[in-house]
Amino acid sequence: MISLLLIIIGGLNWLVVGLFDYDAVSELFGGSDEVGARIVYTLVGVAAIYALALVGKVSRDD
């Protein structure tokens, strides 16, 4: 559930970046080079890798 939530947050952030050229995560933490923003970006990336591992399981269940 946490992984899914992080992927959704990351996806919504990229939607806002694409539509409005506004990075909500970096704005929230004071810049994309700040430690907090880098932690969020890293957690979203790890969640995406975890989701990739689940693709095979979901495909077999169908």
C-alpha cells in the first residue's frame, strides 16, 4: 500500500511538472537538491522498482 501511494504521489508530481512546469516536491522541500526532496524522489523510485517486481505476479493471476 505504501509503495502504491508513493507511485501515485510521484505520478501526480510529474503530471503537474508536465502541465504547469511546477515541481511540487522540490517546492515543498526548498529545491530539488535539498535532502528532503532527494529522499522523496528516492522513495518514489524504490516504490516503482518494487511495482515492477509485482508485474509478473499480477500477469500470472489473470
